[in-house]
Amino acid sequence: MNRREIILGGASAVAVLGATGLSAQQPAEVLIGAVYQMSGASAQVGVDAQHAFDTALDIINNAHDIDLPLAKNAGLAGLGGAKVRVIVADHQGDPQKGRAEAERLITREKVAALIGSYQSAVAVTISQTAERYQVPFLSADNSSPSLHRQGLKFYFRAAAHDEMFSKAMFDFFDGLRQKGHKIETLALFHEDTIFGTDSANAQQKLADERGYKIVTNIKYRANSPSLTAEVQQLKTADADVLMPSSYTTDGILLVKTMGELGYRPKAMVAQDAGFSEKALYDAVGDKIEGVISRASFSLDLAAKRPSVGKINEMFKARSGKDLNDLTSREFMGLLILADGIDRAKSTDGEKIREALTATDIPGERTIMPWKRVKFGPDGQNLDADPVLLQWTGGKFVTIFPQSAAIAEAKWPMNA
Amino acid sequence: MTLQGLAQILASGLLMGLIYALIAAGLSLIFGLMDVVNFAHGEFLMLAMYATFGIVAATALDPVLAAPLVVGAMFVLGAFVYLAVIRHAMRAKANIGMVQVFATFGLGITIRGLAQHLFTPDYRSIQTSWLSGRTLDVAGVFLPLPQLLGGALSCLSFVALYFVIRRTDFGRALEATREDAGAVALVGIDKNRVFALGWGLGAALVGIAGSVMAIFYYIHPDVGAPFALIAYVTVALGGFGSIFGALAAGLLVGLVEAVSATILEPSMKAIGIYAVYLVVVFMRPRGLFGNL
């Protein structure tokens, strides 16, 4: 914007104000702060999240004939039709910057609530800051189970956490065992921040309980220049199932290095993150035909929930991509948060918190495979059923649980 | 661990080490020439990778054939950066060291920001090339062809550098300018010209590394950072300004990384590198081959 545009803009604003006579009835704007990584290694996640939020804002601020919360009328009815605006802040993947940005959004931008943040490690500091200022934080796409166990009152998560996801994986393994498949040994491969370690701990626990042997458990350094030695260890172990918990960069390097070292895992079941990203499948999808990833979302749900297709089209028009596991949760997260503010009829943190606690949205009114959205006392939605997807022929197909499955799983992926 | 497994780890470590050395060579060259540490070195690497990706995407040329174009472009970029930025930073009256640090650091951040704006932060990778995904199997030890090419080019580059520095007029001018930038003016050597060529050469070296790495690594605006960090350690370990020290140190870093990822927990493999670095700095503060 150059100087002339600013002056013109200011002049027209004054004209508009004059015309409407500064009517006090104009509903105020409700601000929500989104803390995401907008620069650095995972910046694409932040950029995509912004498109998801813009799609959600379109639903909230305009009238749509879609069966989702807040779609029917324009703006928040509970606040006299107030529009919602999202302010995006960049946490750069750094928990300390996440804390600072959350604080800035609350104290300077006066946001009514926060949403975030992809990396679980950053969600820890954001959730604690939100708690201190008594502002609700909706954890849209963080999956670490330790987040809702911090004893926070202003923390909410509508989606599943890694223990629920890992449980779905082991339920799936149990089912395969009953059908006569041999699954004895597992190899864990996880990155060294809270996401990877929590995921591996959950998997270790479930494996012990259900009688699977973990033959190797590799904790690697995130964004390593090389993963050769790590993959060599995976190759030596040659477990029945390789279970990676990796972000996109490491996921791509893992698959490329496996190819270079001639290691074809018998089966791969991934803890989402990088393995739900289009970039990974663009880069190495052909090398891992049949890989399975847990997910909160799948496009073939459109067969059961018509809103999925419509929202996907709206999102795709903005981003050029299909909704994925992350963007679907970000979209839904913002709707749930705005729905809470709408019912609170206030932008006061405590009132919004109370309204969110009373949330009860049936699964049919979401774009997710969830049974419903209802937060427990720790802020976790226990009815967020995860699904398992298999990458076949260039797309994801839901294979688990039976109620959502579109196809039978191909097992093992490399026979 | 089997003997074969051990051989694999050593071979992979050496191949990676040769690439680390190649990345560090340009950094070391520039430092040796004019005592400037280029904190935008990782971004140079990133630009070379994007340039390779761009040429491959636009012309469907194989990345191996695109490499000479990329290296040429990086040479021009390096010389341009010297003339447009560094030359002015060196005119500072006070605190010249800090001015240079901030100039290159700021340049790095600017390049990264521009890359994110222009190329988007999405991850790219080159899908098809003659070499990608192809591996040489030597008695169960897998040697990926792209890394082999990287190693070979790294060795060739060091041989070529040796000849350029020791046997050509340009090399002698480089050495002389580094000894006394004021005195060379008296014998008709243009200091700025030598420095610009030095920067061009340094950037071209990292361009070679970038165009090979684009075949087997993912590409995004921040891809240079972890490699640049290793390059700084490599240069300090080998001795500031010693190009062949960079070769030895690069190999050492590659090996130590591979071995410590195997015997320690892989998340701690960087500790091995820094432990060796600390030991060397304690015993020999100027680095393995430093002559400062």
C-alpha cells in the first residue's frame, strides 16, 4: 500500500463513518489468535492452516446451506452478528517464540481465544500462557497426550491424541493377527521432540500390554542432514512393522534413505504428521505404495458426510490442495471455537471457557469421522475416533475401523 | 553389528563427509582470502538446490546436465554478492568484524525470506534423474549413485582447487591479496577483482554441492541451515582458511557422525561431532591444518 492509497483509504473510511453516523449498533469484530509456524522448516503447514482458517471464516461470517455449526447465518448470532477475524502469529517452531506470540496476541491484540499450533512442543508454552491470562486455547492439530494432562482449565482439544491414535493402530494389528497374519516384531522410529517421544512411549506401552516385541526403538535428531546410520539399524532389525513418527522433512529423507540402502520394510504404519503431507507423497509416494497412516480425517468420508465434499471444494479453491489430516482439524477447530464464543455471547475468557465445556456437537455436524465433540474435564474430546488410511494408487483409502472403512487393507505392503 | 553393517556405516559416513567437505570448501576459501565468515553460506546452498530444481522443472534436463549451469550461475551470484554487499561492509570505519558478520547474516535472512516468498515454503524434490534411487551394491554395502557422484565431484573439486591456488596466476594473486591487500595494489592487482572472483569461486563450490544434493535431498527455504552449521564446525575443525583442512575435517565429521549415531543414541549424534571439535580446539586451537 503506498502513501496515496493510505490517504485514499483513510478518506473513504471517514466517508463511510460519516454516512453510517458511527452507528454503535454495528457489531464489533471478534478476534481469534492463530499461532503457527509461518517461517522455517514447517512453514508450509502454517500457510496451509491459514487457508483452512479462511475457509472456516467464510462459513462463519457468511450464510451457507451446509449442516455445520455457524454455517446458516452470517456472523455470530450470539454477539449480534459479529464477524470473526483471525490474526496469525509466527512461532517459528520455537516454544519460547510461541509463548511470546501468545502473550502478544492476548495482551496487545486482545484476542478472545487462541488456536494452534501443529508442533506439540510449542503447544505446551501456548497453553500455559493462555491459562495464565485465562484465555481459552483450542489445540487444533497437536497430538501429544501430555498436553491435556497438564491440569489446565483453558485447554481444549477436539481431535484425538497419540495414545488414541496408537490404540487404533494396535486394534488394527490385533484384528490382522486374528485373521492369521504374522505380526510379532515392531520397529519404532521417532523424532526427538515431544511429538515423537510421546508417540513412541504410547506405542511402547501398548506393545508391552498386547504382546508385541519392539526390536528397535530409534530416537533420531529432527532435521538431520543424513539418516543413513539410523536406517541401517532399521534394516538390520527388519521388523514386521516399521512405525515412524516423523515430520515431513525427516519422513522424506527416511524413505529416500531406505531406498538407497535397499531396505523394504514388510509393512509401515505411520503416526501421521509428515506421512499425511502431500509434499511427502509428491516426493517419495511411489516408493511406499501401501503405507498406512493414522488420521483424523479422510476425503472418502464425503460418501457419508456431504459437507466434506463442499468444504473440500472451498478449501481447494483457496489453497490448490485437498483437505488433509491437518487442515481438516484446523478448519473444524476454528468452527468449534467460534461456536463456543457464539454460545458464550461474550468475548470474556471465562464465559467462553464455560460455553466450550458445554459443547455437544454430533459427529454428523462435523467434517470428521468423530462420534461427537464433547470435552472432558481435562479438555480432551474422548469421542474423536481416529481412522487408518492406506496409500494406494496415488490416494488415501480408509481401511479402519470397519464402520468407516471403504476398502480392505492390503497387508503386508511389501509381501 | 555385522562386518557388513560396519562397512556400510563407514562408507556412508565417508560419502557424506566428502559432501560436507565440499560445502565447507567455499566457506573456508572466502575466510582464508579476506577473513570474512559468510553466514549466508547455507542460503547459497539452498539457492543452488532451487536453481537445479528450477532448471529441471522448466527444461526437463537431467540434474546432472543442469549442474554446470547452476555452478556458473552461483559463480556470478557470489561475485555479485561481494560487489553489492560485502565490498561496502568492508568499508566500515569501526567494528569492521561485526559489520561483516551482520552483513552476511542479514543477507542470509533476506535470501531465506525471499525464497519463502517466491518459492513458497513447500518441500520440493526432483522426481526423476539418471541417478536418483539407483544404488551400487558392493558385497552388500549399498552406495547410492547420487552420493557417489557427490563424492567424486568433491574429490575433483579439491584437486582442481589445488591446481588453481598453487599453479595459476589467479591463485598467486589470491595468495598475495590474502597476505597483504594493500601491497598488491602496487604491483597492479585489483583487490576488488580478486575478492569478487574469490567469492564467485566460493559460491560455485557450494553450487556443485547443491546441484548434487538436489538429486537426493528434499528442498525448502530452510534446507541450508543444518548443513551450514556443520560447515562452520568443519571449517573451524580443519583450521580457518585451510582448504585442505576442510577436506580432512569434512571426512572426519562425516565418519564421527555415522559412528556416533550407531554407538550412541541417534538423537545424540551431533554430540560426537562437537566433542571431537572441542578436543581439537583444546589441543590445537588453530584447528587441524590451520596456520593462523
